[in-house]
Amino acid sequence: MNTNKQPKYVAHLMQDDKLRSVIEQVGVLKLTRKEHVAHQLMRSIMGQQLSVKVARVIYDRFLELYDNQIPSHEQVLDTSFVELRGIGLSNAKTMYIQNVAKYALENDMSDDKLLSMTDEEVMSFLLPIKGVGKWTVEMLLMFSLGRKDIFSVDDLGIQQAMMGLYKFRTKDKKKLKDRMVKKAELWSPYRTYACMYLWRYKDGWV
């Protein structure tokens, strides 16, 4: 890796010797924002607990319902439960997607509004939606809003990566999470990037 033009986050995270070895092999990563954040939230719900391939198939079927265009919240709500269920969604996911569309209409879930909020404000704003949990909002903050300092302590992949990379050996989930959070404090204000490297480590990229 060329050390002369490192992004600030790389220089900061490479102070961690264990993470340095991952960064040197993976290289520079980029974090970008996406438009239509409320729609991205629906998409995230569709893909939960599914492989990337299956999630993509279901999402493509979803778009086909709307002539391959991103639908408005009104369009989603006007689509029957049976029709949404028919693209391969469970009853629960169908309901959760409708919940997001209804909440977005009633509470102004515009991109501008969400972008103006702090991480904590986004979390408080979205958690009242039934079917939207802390992990889902963390993923939205990272990969739709492009927030740089999110740490997902409850993510199984992050837990497995840190147990492997840092040899955290404990069956006590609370103790494990406490150790993870303490370690992650050293990565702030770039914890999202650290998570991205940990996922790649877990997936065998290094």
C-alpha cells in the first residue's frame, strides 16, 4: 500500500497492529452515500437473513412490480399484501416494509432530513418502526448515510472477526461485547471503516 497518500482513516486505524495487517492486504476502502434512504431501509429489510444472491433476486422482483423504478411510499402502500408477499417475502417482512412506507409518509423520512440528523437522532427516529431494529439502523447509517463512526457490536460477523483477530476467548456474550466496545473506542472516529475491514477478514479476504 502506498503510504504517502493514505486517507486519514487508514493512518489512524493502522496504529492498531492487528488491524494494520488486514488493511495492508485489503487496501483502501470507500464509504459512499446512497439516495432514497427510506427505500434503502426497505431493501435492507428484504435482504435480512438471506444470501446476497437471494436478496438480489427478491429485490429485483420488487422493482418489477413498479416497472423497474424506485416506487414512492404511496405506491408501496397501494400494493396489496398478497402481491408483495408473492415476490418471496415472509409475512413479517411484508408487514415491515409496509410499516416503513407508512412511517415515511407520516413523518417525513426524506434524505435531507436524515442527513441533517446526528447518528443518535437517526437511531431514535427510526427505531419506533416495527420491524426496524438497532442493527438495521446501524447498517443504514453506514451504507446509506455514509456515517464514518458506527460500530455494530451485535453483528455476528464483527463478533467472529474480533474473536479471531484479537483472540477474544469468552462464552460470556456481555464480556465479549464489553471487550469489543473498549477496543473499538481506539478506532473512533473511523469505526465504520474498521467494521468494513473486520467483515473482509471474517470473509477470508486476507
